[in-house]
Amino acid sequence: MTDPGAAGPATGPDQSGEQGETHHWWRLIAIWVVLSAILDPLFYFLAGPHIPPGTMTDVAQGAQFDFNVLFVIALPVLLAVWIYLIYAFIMWRASRGGPDPVGGEAARGHLGIQVGWILVTTVVVLFLAGFGTYELVQPGGAGGGEGSSPIWTPTSKTVLPIQVIGQQWKFTYRYPTFGGFETNQLVVPNDTTIQFNVTSLDVIHSFWAYQLGVKADANPDYNNVAYATTQELGSFIVRCAELCGIWHGAMYNNGAVVTPQQFETWAKATEVRLRRNTKLLPPFALTYTPDANGADGGYYPDNVDPYSNVEQYGAPQPKGGG
Amino acid sequence: MSLAWKVTVTVILFAVAAVAAVVLIVNLLGQPPTVDFTSSSSGAPVDVTLQSVGTYGSGSHPTWVSYLVEDPQGQWVHTTTFQVPAHVRINVTIINYDSGSPLRNQQLGQVTGTYGNVATLNGRPFRVINSNAGNGVAHTFSMPSLGISIPLYGNNGNANLCGAAPCTTSSPHQVIKFSFTSPGPGSYRWQCFVPCGLGFLYGNGGPMATLGYMGGFMQVAA
């Protein structure tokens, strides 16, 4: 009786190298190398530049680069699995009327393959962990909220601070270097590092300027700082990324990156246009503690005096009040 | 337990579950009615009148603050959804019967998105209301996607305010008027941005989170 695993049409991949046998492994490796060498550059150079969130800021470009690197590394792994599966389906399938495929030497484990697979995947995963950790904070915090005392700061010495104020259910923006006016519009200059100071007047929101690559939680009584350096003109959308109530889905607005000259013109004109209301706003601060209408976190019935005229947006809290 | 009991209990539980499901579906699907202002002649300005009341005074939530819309026949409808034609002048009159308070964010004390970024309060034009002075701001009529926001000056909280809708002008009130051009067809959310949901966290639950009270839609027909 012959050993069905040693010969016949159902020979396994470890038969390669024997006289007269198909060199399955070399064939598999050749297919894998060729496909990877074609598809990886195709993706990186053709699709890569269009991967969200785009390149409107340095941190957005960083996110795009990270995604492309991860995909370029993942694609050969994906190809290796698919190529092997498809190859096996075609080459080692049971033929109609032929002998059933059975185990044997060809079906046994291969120590070299197992060790190699674990070694390669471990190296890939460890590299990606290191790469991802580094990229998570560079450049300048990678567009994420870094809390009130950022560790990773941008290298630019000229920073434009803009305060993002979330409230149910809209964002408003204060420009402290232009008299502290507050507006519904988020307009930023190009080629400028923006320091977003994100806070909230009520519940937790999340400021997500998608195309800018910036995402920072807006917490009441907390200043969450995120940085981005603009490098492309255009419009972007801001959404709230934290479920914050019934109109959360409608909490969005559009913003624009304009030239520095256009920004100066807009900011100065808006400062003048809103000057009457700016006088009524509380002085610029990194956080505000609105007390009127129970906004200190208390419920209405517990609020001592929700309609007191001294309790106003941004006003200092009386000791023991609220 | 006998078979008859088991069957009886099963039927009762099934009936209760079925009724609960029907009630839930009816409540979820229940929408406030839409007041239609599209029957006017083509291109003609449309007059929309609303009132804001401190307490609706009846129904399932008599203590809730609410808006009402006056239909073209002059009847007040408890709704916050109305339909207007596209690209026409919309003249809005809001009669506010509620008291005011300081705004959580004075940014909402500005008039924006109307013709000239101006509105009138009892016939006098204004652009900003200082919510920390006088009677404060009772509510806002804000449509964020169109940049429209108008603060509604409050009434004196110590006055004998109307407590049941629909209110009449015999009660203390403020009349706020403004105009804007309706956009293209679509559904545009509008709401009050004063957290006036008494008894709810941050004042933004209850009437602030229920269609037909302090927020709704402006439907723009083609």
C-alpha cells in the first residue's frame, strides 16, 4: 500500500525542491512579491493622496500618512493569505472521482514556517506599535486634545489662539487676539499654527474639525488644547463627535481656511461688527462657569437663584453658591 | 399550575406586550402637525406668527414651556413645524409671553441672519439684547444652519404672566419681528437656545428635547 501523502495529485507545498515536482513555494512567493510590488506603490501613489482627512493641515497630513503606511504594510499580509488560499483551492483541490485528500507528511506542521510566521508578524506588530505611538503625538500632539497642559507643542513660535465653546447644540468661537469677539464662524488663516482651546458650557461635546485633523473633547470647566498648522486653503466641516443630546446630529458648522490677508480683514471687520455684543461677554478666560439656569451642574429645583442678575455666563461663582 | 392558567397568563402577558408595543410605536411616530404657509401667491412674502409661553397649561405636559404657531386661518396650533415656499421673504412675528433671564452665552444675545441683522422689539429696531439687564432674554428663535438667531426679550417675572396657551395680548407680552429669505427646499431645524427646560439637567431636556415645544422644523417646499 502506497503512502497517499507522498505522491499523487494532492501533494502539499513541502514537496517543492524534489526532482520533477512543482515548486509551489517559489511560485507562491513569486506571485506574492510581484503583486505586492505592483499594488503597494499603486495604492500609495494613486489612492494615498486622496485618503481622508486630506492635507489641509500638518496633523491631517500626518493622519493620512499614517493610514497609508499602515495600509502599505497590511496589504502584503493580506495578499499572502489570499494568494495562498486561492492557490490552494486551485492546485490542491480534490479531483472528481480521484482519491480523497488525506493527511500525511505533507499535511504535518512545518517548524520553519511556524517560527517564521510568528517572527515576521511579531516584528510587524511591534514596529507598528512603535510607529503608531510616535505618530500619535507628532507633530504637536497630532491634532488630538492634550489637556490643559500640552506636552507635545508645535515648533512654530507664532500661534493663533482660538477658543472653541461647545454648548447644546452649537459651537461658537472666540478670538482673544481680536478683542475676544465670539462668533458662529470658524475662519482660520493659512500657513499658521492654530491653538484650539476647547471647552464647554454644559455637557461634554467633542470638537471634530474633520479636514483639519483636529479632534478634542469639550468638557465643562476644562481647557482642552489641540494644535494644527494650516497648509491649504479651503473649507472644512466641524461636527460634534460626542453624543450630547437630541440635536447632537445637527451640531455642525462649516469653517474656512483663508489667506492671512483675508483672515486679517475678516477678523478686524468682525471685531468691529460684533463690538457691542463683545462688551457684554465675560472677559476672555480659558474656561467659564455659567451659573444661570442651573448650568453649574445642578438641577433647576436645587439652584439657589437661577434668575439672579449677578449669575451670568462667565461670572465668578459666589462661595457656597449654586 | 394548570394548563388553563398557563394559557391565560401567557395570553395576558402577550396582550400587555402588544399594547405596550403599539403605544410605543404611536408615541415614536407621533409628530406635531405642520402648519402650511405655501398657499399664498407665488413669490409673495409669507407672514408667520408664533407665540412663546412659559407654561403650556394643558395636555400631557402642562408645566412645559412651549412655542405655538398661528395658522393662516388665525387659529393657534400647538406645533413647532411649519412649511413655507422657497426663496421668498418670510416675515416672522413672535409674541413672547414668558419671563427672561441672563443667557448662558451672551453670544446668543445678537440678532443674526435676518435682513440687516436687525429685528424689532415692540416696534423699535435692535441688534443686541443685554441679557444681564432688564428682564433678560426669555428664549431665542435660532436656525443654526441658516445662521439665523433672534433673542426674545423677556417679560417682568413679577408680572401676572399668562399661564395657559394660547395666550392673548391682554397678558404681558413682547412683540419681536424680523424677516429673512427662505432657502431652497429642505427641512431646517430651528430651536430655542435658552436652556428653558425647567427641572431637567442643564435645562436642555423635556420641552427642549421634544418636538412641538421648543424646537422644530421649517419645511421649505419647492
